Amino acid sequence: MKISFVGKGGAGKTTLASLTARYLASKQFPVLVIDADINQHMGYSLGLHEDACAAIPKMGLEMEKIKEYLRGTNSRIGAIEEMAKTTPPGTGSRLLTVTEENPIYKHFVRDVDGVRLMTVGALSEKDIGVKCYHASTGSVELFLNHLIDVEREYVLVDMTAGTDAFASGLFTRFDVTFLVVEPTVKSVSVYKQYKAYAEQYAICIRVIGNKVRDTSDATFIQREVADDLVALFQDSPYVQSFERGDTQPISYLEPENENAVSAVVEEIDTKEKDWEKFYDQAVVFHRKNAESWANSALGVDITEQVDPSYSLMDEVVRMQPAHTIQ
């Protein structure tokens, strides 16, 4: 499953994403986490020190490496310079699986107590004042377009704050999107705005209430998000201690909060893959990007990269044992 965590800045999406990842890893499930937030705090939330976080290669700074590998022998892509962040896979493209070994993982992935971590990186010095952060998060969109995941494999992406994700097609790359909501009007407004944008694309939106101190906080969130609510996460001494550097195992998490994380995982496990929708939406946003800027910027018609005879579902079946296909 591909899962994103979004919400108002400071709502706790990085914290909830990291706890979910660590919980899954403690159960021995394959889990890959991508830090796609410009603030880049996921490494710290998983327990890495500053120097270890800084040493992880940044996807956004080495997108050509990702393009070169994923292009494979796809003859519809004339050169890697013509490959856009939205380019869908086609005949000859390399597809990735969650647990395989490949040059991309060898270079970009770092293992943190069973959680495999990749990071986009902040803006480079030369891009400040020139490019927006979507130029970097495009590496995640391209990566996910070519990633095959199956039952009980988890790919978690910590997204940028607010509704910024709607500036690209990245928001369509997930089986479920968790809005992390605080018991405040501002936080709920982000949820409502995100849900309104997502509805026209049939995006699955669910809510995790965070920083719940008492029944009035819980009641407020329940009233505002109704059936989208999956779990309520209470103020956590464990999280506060962890963020001060006391990196205790996930088993030390308060029982009520462990139950909340477990409810999040159970919600994920109820979802079913829809590979046709996944591929079709990739094509839709590829064409949108081509028409709005990419054809002009690249000097070629990149809509020609779409292979009308290609079936991503056929590739999924070919790559994975039948019993793992949902």
C-alpha cells in the first residue's frame, strides 16, 4: 500500500508517519518511508542523529540518476532530459518492488531499525529564489509511478504541509491519504479544503486526530470530520521524550496510543489496489503537465511517451506471485 500523511504545519504528520512506520517494522513488515516535506524531519523522528540525516543522498538533487534507471529500454523516451516527473511507465521501463535490491535503493535508502528511509532533501542553494519545492518532490512522483507494492508492503510518504500537494499529481499516487488533524478550527479547515480538492479524483481521505488532551478535544474532532475519523492520538510523554533524544523502542508507547497506531494500520489493510486507476491518473497528469509547461520547456511532445498498448496490471501480475495480488 502507498500511504501519505498530510495536514496543517505542526499538526504532527511527521510524528504519526514515523510512529506508524516503526510500528510496522516492529511487526516485521516491509516498510519504506519517503520524507517529502521541505522541513526534512523524518530522519530525526525515526531516531537518527543530525550527521546521519545529513549524509543520506537526496532524491531531489539526483533526479537524473532516478530517471536513467527507470527509463530502462523504453524507446518512447528519447533521452533522460525528456523524462518528466509525471512520465508513466511503458514497454521497456524498469519497475521497482518494495523489497528488491537495485541501484536506486543501494544509493538512496538507509535502514533505520527496520524502516527503509529515503529523503527528497531541502532546496539546494542554487534553487533558492528560482525554483519551487515541487521540482524536488517530482522525484517522488516519478518513483511512485514505477513502484509495484503488494499486500502487507507499506510505502509511507510524509508530505509537505497543507494543500500544497495539489500543485502536482503526487496526491493521486496513494491508496489512502491520512489527514492529521489537531482540535483547532485552522487544522480542520485544512482537512476540509483537502477533501474538497480530492473528491473529484476519488482520493481516499481518512483522519487521525492528534494532540487530544480531553473529551472536549475528542468531541470537537469527531464532530468536524465524522466518518473519516480513524483514530485519536493523545498527548504523548513517550513522543515528547523521544523528540528530546531518548529513543526508546516503540513498545514503550502508551497503550492507548499504540491502539491508535494499530487502528491506522487496520484501516490501511482494508484498502484494495486499483492499478488501472493508478495508471490512468498518471497518464492524465502527464498530459496536463505536457500541455501546460513540459512540452514547451523540453522542446518535445512528451505525450508521445504514453504507450497505448501498455498495461501496468499485466506487469504487476507478471512480477508478483498470484497470491500477493489484491
